[in-house]
Amino acid sequence: MLRETSQFYIALDESGVVRGWNRAASRLFGFSSAQAVGTLLEDLIVPPAYRSAHRRGIDDYVRTGHGRGVDAPVVVRAVRSDGSQVPVELTIWAQRTDTGYLFHALGSDLTERRAHEHVLRVLAEHRRALLHLDRPEDVHRLLVDTAPRATRCDGAWLYVPDGPQPSAALRAVATAFGPDGQGLTDLGEDGPDPDAVRSRLSRGLGTLATEPVVMGEGLVGLLAVGWLRPQGPLSATTMDLLAMLAAEAGLVVQRLEVSARLAAAAHTDSLTGLANRRTFDDTLTRELSRATREDGQLALVLLDLDHFKSYNDAHGHPAGDDLLRRITAAWHDAVRAPDLLARIGGDEFALLLPTTGLAAAEAAVARLRALSPDGVQFSAGTATRSTGDDARMLLQRADSALYQRKRDRPRGRDG
């Protein structure tokens, strides 16, 4: 029965000579039964550094009938016929015979178990790290850092589409290398499509595996891992692991993008993409506090489109919405980085200008007029910060200025 078990079985006498050796032992250690039986075990599979301890353990048991490592599972390293070492777990028991002790060892290879435990540890660390990431680029970095640790590959690359179009080229955004993979740094070139990327990587690798990173129905990345030496067919475990890493990355990127859209929606006008009233109010309060603290300048311009009600009545609300989008897209180019352009009502807008006085604010309004498409006109009321102002007071003065401009305009111009 021990000859056919999946566990390796070895028997040796009290001199340390092998007397039994099953097929599993031959498969694991690379020595046939004919080669092993009659040979000192220490000359076959005991690492040189442990041979004296092995010999001493047998002698002590023969002399005393007791010894460490007998009748209890132990984990040791053993040497294969090719010189490589393998971790094994075995149980040894002793049998007294007419010719002395016969020691029996039944054990198994721990390589797969340890590899599995290693992967589980890496995945646990990876998933904990994913919970704390809030940018897609950080997810990309973590993915390629995890791949070599989990698969023991020599290099990992992540490519993402260089644009939203289905035909967009793939751009390498993150790479990571194992201990032997530093010479692979020049392989991660961009490519027009996944096939081109695979072809480029394959020229420098013995084995290459790729896995798409998808979000919904769309490709958002391509994960590639490679080994310098040919690996033969990759195990199902390795391929499943790559698929799991890629799938989790896609889900996290999707979650981050949804969160970003929700956050933007809370602060952005859905029609024009400008800041909404809430964002404007918060920014006005913040900038006014800063200007007051620093005794600096701050200008506020309220804008109201002329003839917009008539335009809506004549062309319909969809056309009116389209006009608003075109106007604000044109105005966007005239707004400086520190300024804020917001839609605060149907056809009402506000332009907040930090560190800006009245003359510069009027110049900004002139730029908006010059950029307005299709001859669109608007009325504008400007106010600048005065000592003691709060947000309500500054808004009230700008609104009064706007009202005065509307009163002064020719009759027949509706808002």
C-alpha cells in the first residue's frame, strides 16, 4: 500500500541506509528505487548542513529509544537529484526488529501548500491596500506591484487606453520587476493594440501571459506578466490569479470613477459643467474670508443673458439649453485658473475674481463679451470687496449693479 500512496515513503535501517523507497519518493526526489535502496539517506536527500545532525539523531535513538522528530510531524528541507531543495513535512516512527531498528518516514511536498499560503497572504495584503486607494493611478501601481509577488514572475506591465475611443492606442502606465527582472525595463513600450503589445513583450521573454482589465463592457487596461525563462504551460492557478487581480482592479477603478462623478455632480451644474450655486456660495465665503484676512482685493460679477426668455419661447427649451452650453464653453477660455465661473440660475451666472480690482474685473467682462457666440449679449453687474463686507452684502451690491444695468438698457430686452 505504501508503494502506491501519494505521499512519499522511505524506510532506513539504524545505519542510515535506505531499505524502502516508493514511487512518490522517486517522483519528488528524482532517484529511482534502484538508485536509492542500499544507499545512505544522507547521501541522497539530506542537505550537507544537516547531515551530521541527521546521523546523530539516528545514533541517539538507537542508544536511548527516544529522539526528537520521532512520532511527531516535522518540517525539513530535502535535496532533489538536480540539487534543488524542497520543503517537506514528514512523520517518522521506529520499528524494532531482530536486526535492529527500522525507521519509517511518510511525508509530502510542502511546495504547493506554501505557495498557496504565500498567495493568500499577498492577496490579503493587496485587498487591504485597495480599500484605502482613492485614485485610479494608485490602483494601477498596486496591481503591477502585486503581480510579481503573487505569481513570482520576473516582470509586470499595465497598459491603459490613451483615450476613450475603442481604437485608442495602449499606453504603459506602470511596471514592476522581480529580483531577476531588472533587465526587462526597456520592454514596456506603448502599442496600437493588445496584439502589438504582446508581440513586443514576447520578444524579450520566455513566457508571457496577459489579462484584460475590464470595467463593464469596456477595456480599461491590459495586465501583462512575464518570465525570462520558459515556464511551459502556466497553471490554472496562475491564470485564475491574474484574472482575479485584473477583475478586482477593474471593479475598484469603476467604484472610484463612480465616486468621482457623484462628487462632481454635487458641485457641478449638470447642463453646462460649470460650478453650481452650492459651490459658488462656498467659494465666495472662503475667498471673502481670505481677502478680508489679507486685506486683499476681490471682485464679483453677476451676469444675466439678454433676450434669453424670447429665445426659449421662439426656439424651445432644448435649443435654449444648447445655447447655454455653447456660451459657457466659449466663456471657459477667458476664465483664469484662480477665478470661478458658476451658473447660479436659469440664465444667470456669477464670476468670482480673487485678487482683482474693478478695472481688471471690467476687462474680464469685456473678454466674455468678445467670446460670446452668435452675437449673444448679456448684462453684467460688478462689485468689489469693501471693509466689513460679508457674502450677502457683496452679492447685494453686485445684484444692484446688475439691476441698474438692466434699467439702463434699451426697452424690449428681456432677461
